[in-house]
Amino acid sequence: MLAHLKIMSTLDIFCNMNTTRIAEFADLTKTKIAEELSELSEAGIIAESTKSTDKMKYWELTEKGTELLKFYSDILTIDFRIRVDTLRTDKKEKCIQILSALEKSEKSRTELSNELGIVNKELDLFLVFLEKTNQIQIDVVNETLCYKLKEREN
């Protein structure tokens, strides 16, 4: 069940994601992800996305899946949602690199890419993840979108 919740959490953050990326963020093996996605699909919790191609399947939460995720979030005492500290080591390290770079000052996507050497598509994925998990926020500086650490409320 925890694997199901991690997949649902991943799709809640990214809205629409391919099988490989879901496995990476939910920290599941290729064998396990196929089994879990099949079960969730059969239950009507997720559905194959219109973004799917012959070579790559994309998935999204259904309305039922969104309601179920909210239900579990309200009743479970464990935090099953994916976070930086639940990611695989390589993904966690890249998130930490981004957060560390933003400790010094806010930066544009281009500045982050140049400084950290993370390719654009992968960097975008991490930036979405960090924003949706309330680690960073987007701001406009001199008419340029910049990322900065989320201001913490006391």
C-alpha cells in the first residue's frame, strides 16, 4: 500500500508523468512499478494519459485517485508523501545542490543550469518538485523568473 501512496503522491505533484520517472521519484524498481501501476489503473485510481506514446506510457491521477489521496492524507499519521529525504540518492543530491545554490541568492533557471550543470529538462523536473513540496518559490526579478528558497513562517 505504501508503494501505491508514493505513486499517487508523485502524480499529485507532477500531474502527468511517465512510468520511468514515477519509479525514480517513488523509489520503486522497474518490476515493482509495472505491478503497482497496473493495480492502481485497474482500481480506477490512475489512468493512462493522452501524452502516452507507443514507446512511453504516461499516467495521471483520476478524480477518484485525488479524493483517495486526500482521504489518506487526512487519516494517516505517517507522512507517505514524497519529499527530498525520501528520494533516491542521486535525485536527493541534485535537490540539495539546487537548494544550496539558492541559499546564497535567488537565481534564474539559466543561472542554476550553468552553475550546477543539470540539463534543462531534468532541472525543470527538480524545480517543479521543489516548488510543489514548498521548498522554493518563484519570483520575478528585473522581468526574469527567478527561484529562491521558500520563506519560512515562524
